[in-house]
Amino acid sequence: MGMNRFGISAILLILAMLPAQRAVADILGGALDYLVGEVLERTRLQGTTVTVTANDMFDVGTGQNLPLSELLRDKVVAALEKQNVAVRGAAPEGGSQWVLQVQWKVRQDDLHITLLALLRPQTGNARLVSRSSKIPLDAVELDLLIPDFTSYARTLVHRLEQAAHYRNVRSIDLRPIEPANGALVEDAAQYFAQWLGSALEQSSLLRRVRAKASDEAGPPQADAEIVARVSVTGNQVTVTAELREPDEKTINRQLVQFDSDLLPPTVAAGLVQQQAPRVASRRSGFSKNGLTVELAAGSGDSSNPYRRGSAIRFVVRINRDAFLYLFNFNPEGKTFALYPDPDTEPKKLKAGSPIRIPDDGADYMFEVQPPFGTEMLLAVAAEEPLNVPRDMSGEWSRADAVPGLLREMGENAAGGYAEARLELITTR
């Protein structure tokens, strides 16, 4: 909340002399030929089959997949084929695999590109080799940096993959698409199922399988499942996807939002306008050793959803003395630590009485500012302090990574650990 939106529309590109596609092909292709050659010198990819998918081509700052991702995939595949390296377009059924990723970042007038080769075992952490280069930003078509409908699905899957990696989830079942708070006609449900399913089929980490029914014998075929819901308010469509364990515990939740104009008219007509509810309170979604935490939101006005400029305060309850942490995941996939203040040492708080954030004596409130959409709040309580970095940099800045990092800490720590999530809708 209160942070600037990533502004693709603010980038003005003027291409001259060469046609745009040729400029991209010549400069971008040349850069990736060089990077692939550098990586091959430092790995043993010759004679192996390498996984390359558009899902693994993303903006490192936002975790967002864009139309540029498909072009990057094609260029990486072409560069590998020149080196006689075989390529697959999805995760294999088992065993270790080499995966090539491309991460990019816009810096001033350049597009910085990093090619990563990961030897990803079936479980555990991956080995990593990387090489970087840059090309002039004006060598890339503007349209390649603006999300389209397909890239939103790849973004959703990519962000869920990060959480799945930390939990050693490798096989997945995609449940039927559900409406969030209203009717979703069958044609629209099938359209979204194909949209998300297509991106899932291209995953380098998750292999799609059918989960066993409750009355079927044997262990579950899928490590986890994805439950996705669709809602629309005004012309904004929100798709929320939860990664769940077989026992229904939520591992991670991600969402994407886009304009309904991206949908075919027949699909858009199948979505019912819904009034987004304000969530009053949410109990612990995960609890270890009996510790629980509750999280609620209150504001200085009664608008629904929370509108720009609204002041928000959060109220937390814990059932035993514990250290408390509060995080905000904004609609752009960024993470912000709201409590404790990074300049202060965490203190163990007393159970029983409500904990107000900010407290009654504070001279500030949290105020709703762009980017607007669905904000996720995560309250974490632990009986032993967690090693959360104060600067929230690197993986800790990403909403797709932080819940998994915290859960791993909590499960490995001594004493109790608990989580509570709260979803807020913000708008202009």
C-alpha cells in the first residue's frame, strides 16, 4: 500500500531505421547467442535435454511474465539448437533436469538480461550458473513490455512455482475454476480453465496430473492442487489462485488483475459483476504447537472497498505470548514489512489484549494509495524470534517467495508458530 505502480505505460520507445521485429531479432538474438555460449562453457549441457519455457522468462523486479517472455524463449531455443543441445518445453516426469531462465530488468535506457542455468534436482535446492548482458531498451518493441491475456496466466503460474519449489511440490492437479462471489457460466469457466491450464502445461517445475478421488486406493497422485477463482468489479477481472496441500492447507495464494477488454465478449458476458466484500477478521490459517493468531482490519470510514486515502489500522490477537510480524503483499507482487518497525528490535508481546497496529499513540495510520486491487496481509506469530531481514531485499521483497520462507522458518523453529491472512480490496 502506498507504493508506486510499475509504470510500463511511461516508457516511450521510438524505433528508427530498422523494422522493429528485425531490430529485436538481431540485437536480442545476438545477446542470447553470446549468453548461451558463455553458460555452455561452464556447464555440461551438451548431450543433455534442457527445459526452456516462457514461464521462466520474467521481470526480476516484479516477477511478471510479459509478451517479451515468448520472444526470449524462442531466442534461447534457437541459440541452444545452434549448439546441438536438445530442448524440452515442460517439466519431465522425474529426476534432475537443467532449466534455463532469463531474468530481465529495465535500467534507464538499457534492458539488462541475465541467463541462468539451474540444475534442478527432484527435491532440494538447485545449482546455478549465470551470465549477464544488456541491450538498448529502444531495440525492444513497446508491445513486448505490456502484459497481454496469456502472459497474466504465465505470471500466476510462475509465482505459484516459487512457493511450490520451497515445499518440494512437483506434481499438481488443477481444480475446476470457481466464481468468487457469484455465477460463472460454463463457457467462461472452461475458457479460464484452458487459459490457466495452458500456462501450467508449460511449467518447468510442476507436472500436471489428476488427483485421486477420496474413495480411490493408494497415495495421492498429485503433491498439491491449484484452486482458482474469478471475480469482476467494474471492468477489472481478478483471478486468485491458491496452491493447496492434499489436506486442504493453503501453501500460497497469488492473484492477477487485468482489464475485461482483454477477454472475448462472450467470455466477459459470462462474468457476473460482484461487490467485493470487506473481510472483517481471519483466524490462523496455519498453527504449530497450539499457537494461534487472529488478524482484523478497521478504518476511519465505512467505504467498501477501501478507497484511496482511507486510513487503515490492523488489530491482532495471539493466544500465547509471542513475537509478531505483519507483512503486506501489494497487487504488483511486492512485499512490505509493516510490523515491527525495521529500526527496532522485535519484542515478545503479551497474549490476551488486542494489539493495534499502529497503536493508539502513533502519529500515523496506513493510508490506501496506488497500486489498487487486492492486497494480502499476513500476520505471523512465533514463540521464538524469526530471522527476517530488516531491509526486505532480494527474495524477501517478493510476495511469491515470502510466505514460503516464513513457513519454512516457523516449521524449523522451536516453540509455536501461527499465520493469519487478510484480504483487502482497494480502489480509487
